[in-house]
Amino acid sequence: MAAGTESLAAPDKLQALGEHAAACPNCRLADTRTQVVFGSGAPTAQLMFVGEAPGFHEDQQGVPFVGAAGKLLERLLGEIGLARADVYIANVLKCRPPGNRDPQLDEIEACQPWLVQQIELIRPRVIATLGNFSTKLLTGNPAGITRVHGVAQDVVVGSTRVVLFPIYHPAAALYTPAMLKVLEEDFRRIPALLGGAEGSVAPAVPAVAIMPAPPAATTMPAPPAATAQLGLF
């Protein structure tokens, strides 16, 4: 938690955390980013999306999912009666990797505390992970998105228990009709998960506690290299 925010309400703490993250120096991406893309949406959202990393347009505008994948995400939300303003959207990485390359392990480790604290402050009921990187990080499972998409499970992130729902990244479905159909089908399950429908969440999967955020500090330290043990790759 950013220093001096202990007495603030959760939405104000989230805003303060974002302002603190804007100057994050914790990995090499601080040298190449245009700006930190912290996240956007309702600070008390019941549904949160976690993607991979900002792209070119996100890096320029400072908002996640503003390109073609973001437009598809908004369309899919509309089909289940939700709008972008109703949810919260973030990424595993808050800074764009050069050339939109994949996130590297040490970058994920350095950025993980920001994501953990976002989740603890927002306290969503459901987190939909978009693609491999966010799914592997938050489940602690090396299985790829093709194997686990559409299978909801209980997990613990920091101190927050949530229903985690892995789905394909919208970018993967932009030009593949078959994958788009699967993504649409998975989206149609989200209202039931938000409503806590019995039987919607796989009961046999144990909760996973990923590393909690560190204590307040002027500069957020990267957590130990235990992330490698979570089977990210």
C-alpha cells in the first residue's frame, strides 16, 4: 500500500496506488514506456479483467484495452448486459514491453505487487483472466489457456478470495471465428458466476494463495523469485 493511505476509503486508496505506480522504477520497462497503464474502470467492480500487458495504443493513452481487442471486449460485455464502466480492467504488466514482446519473468515479479494490491482494494467477486500470462500467474498452474478456459475456480489473491474464470484474450479471437465463438460462449457464463449460481465454480480445485503485496514503502520492492515456482512458463 502506498504510504499515507491507511485512512482512505478503498476507491481513494486505489487512486492513490495508481498515482504511486505512475513513477514505478522497479524493472527495465521504466526506461522504455511512455507512461504506466495502471488500470481503469469501477473501483468497486464485481467483475475484473486481467490481461497481459499494454500495447502501443495503451502506452500512448494510459488506458488498458483501447485498441481493437478493447472494442471486442466492450462488445462482448454489451452482449451480457454490462458496459466498460461496470467493470475494472488491468494487466499483469503496467508498462508496455518494447515491440509488444512477451512479458519476462523478472518483469512479472516486479509488477506483481501492484496487481495484488489492486485486487485487494477492488475485491471483485469474479476475475476473468485473459490469455496465458494472467491465467498462469493467478492460478499458479502451468496449464495453458487452451486447456483451462471456461473452468471457474476459487483462488486466493493476497488476502482476497475470488472466483477466477480463465478465458481467451480478445486479441486471439479477432481473426479466428471458431475462437470467437468459444469466447462468446465463455462470456455468457459470467452473469451466473457474478450471481453465485450453485455449481458454476469447480469445487474440486483448491484455493491458491499467490504472494501478498509487501508492506508500504516509498518504492515498491519486487517480491522474491518465488514466482518461478508458480509455473508461469
